[in-house]
Amino acid sequence: MVSPTTSKAETATTAAAPSATRKLLSRRYPWIVFALTFGLLLSDYMSRQVLSAVFPLLKVEWSLTDSHLGSLNSVVALMVGLLTLPLSLLADRWGRARALVVMATLWSLATLLCAVAGSYDQMLAARFLVGVGEAAYGSVGIALVLSVFAPRLRASLSGAFMAGGSFGSVLGVAFGGVIAVQLSWRWSFAAMAVFGLILVAMFRAFVTDRKLAPHVLEQTSDVSGAVVRVPISSLFTNPAVLCAYIGGGLQMFTAAALMAWLPSYFNRAYGLAADKAAGMAAIFVLLIGAGMVFCGILTDRVSRTDPGRKWTTAIIFCVLSCVFLVVAFRLDTGTAQLVLIGAGAFFSAGSSGPITAMVANLTHSSVRASAFGSLTLANSLLGLAAGPFIVGVLADKMSLIQALQLAPLVYLAAIVVLVLGKRCYPQGLQKLATLTAKSEANA
């Protein structure tokens, strides 16, 4: 009961306080989800790319060829490519937050196994398990993040989230190189594993499927509460979506090659020690991540009135990176080359945000993690796995510099596919609308 001395205004203020607090927490929670999911993505790529920092040490200790080194890197991306779709499908039904916890725990423990590997074969097996753990994290993680934010932020959030791969690579390469020189390469892997396990505990404490439910903006049920699901086949029957998958994978080829081989390039071409070469490469990998964030934000701004412009920006970013890198790797070592490599690196993965946004626009929310899983499959097979491995094979046959001269030409194929995707985009949207209406009618 309200006291006679308590004014109506005071009563209203007291009643409004909990409501205001709830609204504030509601606004902040999506950003908490983004921060923790992004943090685990950092751990993902730190565990994956720390290997690049210790390439020179493993090459000497185990007498490995460049092909062997490339395979240790590519096996992770290969497993991501093979398993991302089935695991994404499972996460769509089992619970995305729960799935992310299991994945992160597995790759962190597998990274510990890398630290105690005694031979190339043991390291390859441990890296295989790292790939299994990381397989669907990117697709499920971005689906979880986008589910609690407005569609108008998709390219920005996608670019920023996927840039976590570059930032994590920077941290993994930079800290991995320093730790390897100061202690040993084994401690480089151990440090990444411990960091990952700490983040898993934090994520589990704050993000669960039950806590996420009130904040999800796109529901998978109709007005009557019936669950609406579209067929999985819809992920592969829309030509515009297929172009986004393939174009996205091809545009990642060169960026993946740069992240894997720049430490070795600076070691060989510029004569830098392993830790200094890793530190130098980290600057350029950081530029890759910064470019993804910038390009995503720019894309959302220029496509506010016409979402189809996202295709145009993706094409432009590919053209810019191709030109800068083709010229850069034909110059002699020095300042001019480094500036052009930096410019090419900045735009090398800039199309990732726009392409991810296009995939989100062209697929139903009930299968969105699976859609991103399909994109991740293409990114892994055509880019993240193919880039480092093919460049390694070419380096054995010719030289690393010659291999890096050829890598940017893959952008030409990406540009062709993205142009086709832009032409198919209006029909792709219409096909999604028709499929959604049919599924709601059958629910």
C-alpha cells in the first residue's frame, strides 16, 4: 500500500525504475552477445593462425617442406569446409549458444594437443581436431549475432564480426611469435588454448539459448505460434545465393594466402627473424581486419535505399585489392612495395561483409545458420584452405614471391561471379518471398 505522504509522482517514478532498468539491459544485451561471440572468434583464429608465426621454427626442427607447412594450415580450413554445413544444421535445431560452447571447448583442448605434438604427423592430427572444433563457429556465431540486431546493420556487423578472424590472426601471429622466441613454440600453442578456455567460461555464464530468446527479432513461427521452417534445399536452389557463396569463397583466397604466408615472406625476402617477421606480418593482417570493418560500414551507408548496391561494393573491393597486390608483388622490396601490399590487404577481404549480408537477405531465418554454414564451406574450400595450400605448392615449384604474384588473379573469377549474382538478385528476393509464403501456409 502507498503511504499517504507518498506523492503520485514518487510512486510513478518508483514503478518506472525497474522498467527503465529492463529496457537498458535489453538494449545492452545484444552488444554483450556480440562482444562475447566476437571474443571467441578471436580465440578461434588465434588458435588457427599461431601456426604461421612458428612456421620457420617447425621447418628447421622437423625438416619440413613448404607443402608440409601449408598442409598444417590448410587441414583446419579443410575440416571447416567439410563439417561446417552439417554442424550448422545441427546448431539450428539443437541451440546455437549451446553449440558454440561445445565447439570452443573442443578447439581449445585440441590446441593444447598441438603444444605437446612430437612430430609432423602428431601436429597434423591435432590440427585436424582444431578444425573439427572450429568448423561451424563462424556460421553459427554470425547467425546468433544477427538474430538480435536490426537488418539495416547486417553488412556492418558481418564485416566487424568476420574481421575478428583477422584481428585474431594478428594476435595469434604477433603473440605467438614473441612467445615462441622467448620460451618455445610449444608455449605459443598453450597460451592460445588457455585464453580460449577462459572465454568459454565467460560465454557460458552470460549467453544461453534461453536468455537469447526474448531478444531475437526474427521469429521462426507464424502468428498462430506454429513453427515455420523452409526446406534445406532452398539454400542451394536460389542462383543469387549460389553466386554469393562462390564469390565469397573466391574473394577469400588471396586474403587467406596473405595471412598464412606473409610471415614467411618477410622472413625470406626482408631477412627478418621469426619474431620480427611475425610482428611485421601482424600489421598487414590487422589491415585486413580493419578493411573488413570499414568496408562493411561503408556498404551499409551506400546501400540504405538500395540493398542491391552491396553487390557493387563487393565487386569494387575485389578490383581494388587485385590491382594493388598484382603491382606490389612485382616491385622490388622496399617502402613502395610495403605500401601497396598494405593497400591490397586492406581491401582483400572487404567483400566479406556485403556478401554475408546478401546471404542473410536471401535466406529464411529458420535456416540462416545453415546458410552461413554454406558460405563458410565455400570460404573454406575455395579460399581459406585453397589459398595457403596452393601458394605453398607453387612456392615449392617456383618461389614464394612468384606464387604471391599469381594469387591476386583469383579475384578476376570472384568479380565475374559477383556480377552474375547482382543480375540474379531481384529474382532471388522474389523466390524467397514465394517460398516463405508457401511455408507459412503449410505450417
